[in-house]
Amino acid sequence: MLVLANDQEHNIEVNEFKLTSRALHPENTEIKVGDNVIGGKKLAIIAGPCSVENKEQILDIAKSVKSAGATFLRGGAFKPRTSPYSFQGLEDEGIDLLKEARKITGLPIITELTSLQYLDEFVENIDIIQVGARNMQNFDMLKQLGKTKKPILLKRGLASTIEEFLLSAEYIMAGGNENVILCERGIRTFEHYTRNTLDISAIPIIKKLSHLPIIVDPSHASGIWWLIEPLSKAAIAAGADGLIIEVHNQPEIALSDGEQSIKPKRFEELMIGLRKIANIEDREI
Amino acid sequence: MLVLANDQEHNIEVNEFKLTSRALHPENTEIKVGDNVIGGKKLAIIAGPCSVENKEQILDIAKSVKSAGATFLRGGAFKPRTSPYSFQGLEDEGIDLLKEARKITGLPIITELTSLQYLDEFVENIDIIQVGARNMQNFDMLKQLGKTKKPILLKRGLASTIEEFLLSAEYIMAGGNENVILCERGIRTFEHYTRNTLDISAIPIIKKLSHLPIIVDPSHASGIWWLIEPLSKAAIAAGADGLIIEVHNQPEIALSDGEQSIKPKRFEELMIGLRKIANIEDREI
Amino acid sequence: MLVLANDQEHNIEVNEFKLTSRALHPENTEIKVGDNVIGGKKLAIIAGPCSVENKEQILDIAKSVKSAGATFLRGGAFKPRTSPYSFQGLEDEGIDLLKEARKITGLPIITELTSLQYLDEFVENIDIIQVGARNMQNFDMLKQLGKTKKPILLKRGLASTIEEFLLSAEYIMAGGNENVILCERGIRTFEHYTRNTLDISAIPIIKKLSHLPIIVDPSHASGIWWLIEPLSKAAIAAGADGLIIEVHNQPEIALSDGEQSIKPKRFEELMIGLRKIANIEDREI
Amino acid sequence: MLVLANDQEHNIEVNEFKLTSRALHPENTEIKVGDNVIGGKKLAIIAGPCSVENKEQILDIAKSVKSAGATFLRGGAFKPRTSPYSFQGLEDEGIDLLKEARKITGLPIITELTSLQYLDEFVENIDIIQVGARNMQNFDMLKQLGKTKKPILLKRGLASTIEEFLLSAEYIMAGGNENVILCERGIRTFEHYTRNTLDISAIPIIKKLSHLPIIVDPSHASGIWWLIEPLSKAAIAAGADGLIIEVHNQPEIALSDGEQSIKPKRFEELMIGLRKIANIEDREI
């Protein structure tokens, strides 16, 4: 019943995974975004706040993470929130602020698409479109994104198997868009000390099964700022192609996810530590 | 940390659940659909095939379940499938066939909305719009459905807590649509004998916390046809307001979910058994 | 990979389950305990406090549950507690008090064995020996119990599959003791509103796969007193052979599990409601 | 409800964890076993077969892992198996063979205790006594081990929270034995590509909450031999104090767990790679 390809221990059902499988595409896929490449020797370091909150905040953070070594800027403009009464994001204004931050820092921008009504706006303005964990099996969205050529960051669903995760990537690719970046962001288990449980094994498994790049989100996987460092190290040691990390200049007053965000200074120190592990793994930061 | 209302053992955070909570709305909500009411004394019995496959199939099944006591007809026209290469439904033709079945049997029809591009079509033609488990936190869809007055069948996500489930209902209600029917359809656990694990406790918990009707889907909860009878009995004994059951005239050649579908004859026998339990619970079938 | 017997949908690996499987033993096993039978037409109703606390408490509760229809008395003497600093039970004194309660009420007594050093004492004094969820795979204990002829109440482990559960029963039977009563008591999932998630499907599955009786523990499965009634009803409707329910005369000051215990008066009312469902299922209370 | 100590985000309930908590014991605990120390700068590398099968096998493997850098020899003599009909280990003969391997290689030996009837034999002959995942909450065993002075390797239960894991260590320490080594070996989740899901976050969390050493078992956590390398790297990068790895000279004919064992040659290469990461983390192999 399990997915697989290129794997003696499990059954091979290559037909279901004809585009995502490494069996039919042995080389790693490298996705170009501006001057950057995701899936190559250099790790993708995506950093920024959970939500874009105001001009000063996003510009301040963008400059900090850029100087510390980040290669992409993240920031939520349209926020998918569990409660209808929670802050839903700055929306269009957030997109404008991200563009301004890009202009100043040169960092390509990534933000989450929550509705297809904004698709054209995103295709025009955003460098990498994120599909959130709760939309991993929003097949309508996957199909529409498959018709674009935009790089897509596809987050694993909270209770999705690796097989289902790859099949969602297959949806996008089947539409004609080969620029899919996978993101492991923790799965839901009985353990409640952490917000989710980072499935570190998913990294080497996906690297073996698929040619697509896979990055890790230690912020959502743990929900705790002091776990970001050890989980980031573990992710790179396990073979991840990059990280997406929540950085906030004032986590204590963040409008969302403050407790899982680190400050720019800590992010800078983190990069120094990660470089050493990256080098051992023959990667660069 | 848990949600709650009207409950001494847990904290009350009524503000987040102001529309779904029973604390502020002590009476059961009864939702009228044609001549039927969901959430009243009479149980809602929704039956039909996983997918609408052709005219003969849907008419045949519709007549059978009607005569056995079903009060609504289900049938998938747009199918959300894990793989892009699986049968995706008859789409518009499926809607037309459902309408024809309604015309002949008088049964209101329910089918799943998978894309907002079909929203107007659904509002015009369908009696109850289903939000599938994978779209339970598709907040964009919830918001748009909140602007209609259509009854919505909201399925619980595979790994969604009861709190999150009610908050998704709150999204729809916050938009102005009070006609929400909840549906427990099994959650994902380590146990793999069944496709999912029916969370039977969710029924009495939701009845206590909320005034909204809650029904049970024993077909998806188990994935095994011979479990439908005992799980249906258990659901009614636990206080469910209805059931949604997959019935197929030829499960062995069904285009989807054949192994969890029962035949019309068995459905008829099931209804007889369920009536006895319903009567004890002061309900009717 | 799944266990099974007598089941077309799954592989049959009868050799691993040669003693527990219904395939090789089509008739239900009925286990005699004094004048009672577990697994026959009459449901086993086991009731009593989580812990035996003092003479007055256990005698009071024993008389109450007896008059309300209970057929067995439960009560913990040796308590397996998560913390070493929690109340560990009255130990030997608890056993003596249970015996006294049996003498006065005539109810056979059931209590948990936590150490093999007490095995002889239990075999001599106790009517049904309980193996707790945390010892379900204490294979040494299972082997030793297999050498006795005592009825064993084997609770399902918190994260044990149905396959593993039956294999633990197989351990006891392989030792020569055929008197195994299975008990579904909830599994551990991501849902934390309840202490555990009652796997209601396990009842009909185990009835199909095995000839052994299976009962349900709604108290531990939910951890919430007001869920005992709906879960007990659901269990009987799904085919359970009995229930084990925590009853305490003063839950608010119980030394353990007070929040999941019901009072004798409520237990009495519960029995009245359950009798109706039992009758429909052609069972008796 | 969560455990904690020395942690601003959660409540501190130091009284329940008075012996395991770092709050009251800020320095790392270092456990001496012969000339080795677990919990110090040098990582503990425990290697060997799942089961001791015969003299040639265990001696052969012991010499290989010793020369590759292992500091302890593992091997099961008494095997806890899910089925009563599976190979249960060489038992006493296995213990003798382990002792012989120790004599020849000088490696301290570690093996699992499955019954208290062997406790004296283990205390006399074995260097580190392992408590298996299925016995993590066998409180009787924990209490008895607390009365010895032997180093105990305590494996986390399949569905045990970090809080419960530390409380089981507290049981041993409350008895007077401070020599507890914790072992993360994967938890049970819905993901079935791997045998279990390695909870990598548990490493830094336990290092923060407790002064006890924690090691990782990548073999049981994954069940797949080719995942041992990336998971071992990740474990060290996340701060683990050591590893326990299944090594077999002929995995294809191993009596148990062959698919998750690596060959001596691969183990040797693994050690070379791990040394680089250990050095970065200021540790030694």
C-alpha cells in the first residue's frame, strides 16, 4: 500500500508517482528563483516573521536576516487562522510591504496563498507561492497552481503520510509545473510538549524516493523558539535542502506565533553554527 | 487549553465559540431541508454511492434507499482524490444525474463542493453542500459558504480536534449562515485495521458543547462494509442526529470505495435494526 | 501485515493466532466465574471504585452496585501510577477489603496484578485477575498467567494494535489458560478533550476475528464521568459482552480518578437505560 | 499538565520530578561504566545484533564494532516478542556468550531484562541493564531496579509522553539508583513508512528538562537500515549523548530485525561520518 520507488523493501508503484519519483528522474531537481537555486549545493534559508505586521517590522527583519545569510524572505499576508476571530493578516497591504522589502534587500519573497481569487496577484508579485499544511489536499488549488510556472512551496499536512505528500506534489506536476519544493513541518501525534512532532525521517525518505528538494520548518514543527537551533542542525545533518524559520524583531508582541519565533541576533548566531554542519554534508550556507 | 462551554471540568472560552456554543444557545438547532429537518426528533439518513457513475446506477440506488427509509441522497460528482490519476468524478454530468434522481424520488441531494468556482452552481442545484474532511480548514471556502444560506455538511478533518472542528463551523456561522451540520467521519490513528478510527466520544461531546446537529459517517470511519452496521448502531446509541452511509448496487465494480459500501438489500435490513435503537433513544427513523 | 482470520479483505495468518482466532474456534467462548458467565447472553457488568480506599468506602459501593445490577466488583489494591509519588494503593489491606466486600455481597472480585510476586496471593484470593494497559506486553506476566487457570481480564495497551492485542491474549492461551477476557479501554490519539479515544470499532472487529469475550471500559476511555452513559450505550449497541465502570460514592474526594467516576445513584439509572439496548441486541443485564 | 523545569513557557511542577529535573541538579549526570562514561564529552556508541544467535555471530560482530569505534556491545538474550511463537532468545546461553564477547573485546555489555526472576543474574553479569519500550511503565520492574546500583538504559514507550518517560526514570531514582540513561527509540504515529517515528525534538527537550544522559536508537525508530545513517547524524546534531545501533554480520538471515540492521563494514563507515558531526558539537567518538 505504501508509495515507493527505487526501494527494495517496499512495493514499487511507479505509475502513481511518475513525475515525483526518483526512479524515473534520478538527478536532483534544482529550482531557480532569481539568482538562487533550491535543491543544489547551497542550502535555501528562508526567514522572516509569521505575519507581515507593518512597514517598519518587515523591513527591519528583512535587512537583519539578509545580512545574517538568509536567501529568501518569508512573511504572511493572508493568514489561515483556526479561529475566525483571530488576526487574518494585512492582506493586499502585506503583499505590498513584502515587495518593498524585496526591493530593498533583493531577497525573493515567499508567502502563503489562501484563496485562488488571489492567484493572479500572487503569480505576478510573489517569487515562491506557499501552500499551507491545511491546503495540502486542496486539490483544486493544486491543480490551478499546476497551470502556472511559479515555484511552489508545498507544506506537508498535519496528518498526511509521505505517500499522500508526494501525491499532492504529483498533482501540481501533472498540471505542468515542475517547480515543487516540499516542506516537512511536523506531524500531529499524542506528544503535546511540542506543537507538532518533526518527522526527521521524512527527509532522507523523500530524498530517496523523489528528486524534488525538501526543506524543514523547525518553527511550526516545534512551536518553541529554543528548539529551532537543535532541530535546524538535525535537519541539515539528515540531508535537508534548506530551512524556513520564523524570525521576529519583537517576538513578545508578535501578532501571531511569537513563542516560536527567534530574534535576528539569535538567527545570526544560528547561521554560524549551521554553516559548520552544512560544510560537513558538502553543502553551503 | 481546551475549548469549552457549559462545562465545569474545562475552561470556558465562550468568546471564540459565540455562535457554535450551546452556552449561548441552549436549544438544539433544527435545520430545515425541504420537508425534512436535521437535528430534530427524526434522524437524518443520508445514503447513496460514493461516486455518481451513470444514470442507471444513481437512479437505481436512489430508489432503493428511498424505499428503505433514507431521507437524503448522497453521491459524489466532483471527487477529491489522493492521486491525480484516480477517477475525479462525472463533474457537471454528475450534478445533472443527482437532480434527476431527486426529481424521481423526491430525496433532497447532498454532494461535495471541491472548488469555489462551482459555488453558484451548487447553491442553485444542491440541497446540502458537503465540505470534505480535507477542506475542513479551507478557510476561504468556509467564509464563502458563510455568505450563502445553504445547509452545509461539514466533515471533521482527519487530524482535527473537536475544538478545531467547532471553530471551522464558527467560520461558516460568522459569515451569516447558521445552517451547519457537523459530521464525525473518523480520525487518523496508529490503528490500521480500519481506514480511520471512529471517534464515538465526539458525538456526546459535541452535543454538550454545541447546539448544532452532528451525524456520523460509518463508511469512511471504518473503510469496511461489515462494520457499518455496528458503528451505525453505536452512533445512534451515543446520540447522533443521523448517518451518512455509502450504498452501492454493485460494490465490487464501484469506481471508488467499493469495499466500504453496502448493497441496498443490506441497507434495508440495517434500517430495520436501527429503528429499534432510535426508538429507545426517543428518536425516529 | 494485518492479523486476520475469517476475513476476505485481509490476509489470513491463522498460525500466529491459532488459539485466539475464531477461524479455528467458531463458537463464542464463555468464561465461568462463580455463578456468572462472561461471553454468554448476559452482559458482564463490572463496577466499583478506581482504588479501594477504606472499609466503609468499598462496602458501601459494593452494596450499591450490586443492588443496581452489577455482577462483579472492581477495585484497585495495587495501583500502577505514572508518578512514584502518587498513591500506590492499600496493597494487601486492599485485597482483604475486597474479600470482605465479596463475602457480604456475593460479587466476584476483580483487581489488577502489578507484580508477579503477588501472583499466588491473587490466584488464591481473586476471581478475575486484571492485566493493566501498561502491562499488555509484559510478556513475562502473560506467560506466568498462562500457567494458571484463573480468568484474566486483559486490557488493550494505549498504543497497541488489534493484532498486538490478540497476540498478547495468544501468549496467555499458549501457556494453557483459555480464560481470557479482552477489554477495550481507549487508545492514545492527538485528541486531548478525552483522556483516550474509545476505539468502538475494535468491538465488532474482535468479535469477528476471535471467539474471546470483549468488554469496554468507558471510564478510562474518556476520563470524563458524563461520557460514561453514551459510551456504555454505544459499546453494547456495537456488540460488547460487558462493561467495566468506575463508581465512587464520593468522586470529589476519591484518591484517584474521581473525575471519571460516577455515583451509585447515577450507576443505577445507567443500568436501567442499558437494559433497553441490551434487550434489542438480544442480551441481558 | 506538562512536565517541566527551568522553562519559562510551561508550568514548573518540580516536586514530581525532584530527582530527574535539571532545575535541582544543573550539571549533567555522567554515568561510569568500567572505563567509559555516558553523558560526558565522549559519545556512547552501543552496537551489536538484535539477538545473540550463536558464538561465532556474537564474537564476530563484537570484534568488528569494537574496531570501528563502538564503546559498548548490545545483544538480546531474552527477547520480548509480540508473538509467543517467535524466537524468544537464547536466554542464559545468550548471557554467557555476551560475557565471552566482553572478555575478548573488553566492551561492556548491555542486554534487556524481561523478567525480574533474572534480576540477580543480570546485576551480577551485565554492565548496563536495558528496560525495553514495552516495560517503560512496568512500575514493579522500575522499583526493583531502583534498589540496585546498576546503570539502567530506559527506553521510551511507544506512546509515552516525555513527561511519562521522565516519571519512569524518577521511579528508578526514587528507589536510590541514580544511574539512568534515557533512550529515544521512536513513537507510534499514523505514518507507516517507518516502523516508528523518531521524535528528534525529544533530545533537546530532555537535555533541557533533565540532567540525565539521553541516547537515540535509530534502528528501532525507523526499522529500515538505510535510515540509520541520516538519523544517527541528526541525533548527534540535536545533542544526543550517544547511539544504540543494530549491527549484524548477515542481516539477511538474522533471527530478528534483519531489515533494520547494518553490516559491520557500513557501521565502520558510519562512525567516520559521525565523528565529524561530533567534533562540531564539541563531542568525541
